[in-house]
Amino acid sequence: MADAATAVADQVLETITTAQDATLKVLKGWTDTLASAPTLSEYYVAPKIDTFYGFAEKLWATEKEFFVKLLEKVPDAVKKTAERASAAAK
């Protein structure tokens, strides 16, 4: 019985070692590939920060204009709804 348990333990350890070796080979392959890849800066130039601020300012102005128009319309719609409800109640 002890021999069977030892054989199973040895087989489990061998399987784990094989899996670990395979994992190390894959990771080495990935790191070698990444090390030989060109840097991102060769293909991509980050936009200037002013570009982001310019977009943010335009977006803010557009949203502000929308909400101002929306707030001008809402009281009129509420007033009309109240008038209709009042007329229907009579």
C-alpha cells in the first residue's frame, strides 16, 4: 500500500514539475517577444495636453448650452401641464 501511495505522490510531483517547466518556457517566450518588440513611441505619438483641454472646454460649453436650453423649456412644460390639469379638473 505504501508503494502505491509513493508512486501516486511521485506521479503528482512529476506532473506539477512538468506544468511548471511548461509555464516557465511560455513566460520566457513572452518576455523574449516583448523585449524584441518595437517601443510604442515608434508608432504612437501622444497628443499634446492642450488638445485634451481644448476638447474638454468645448464639451463643457456644449453641455452648458444644452442644460440652459433644457432649464428654459422645463418651466414652460410644467406650467402647461398644470394648466391642463387645472382645466380638466373644472
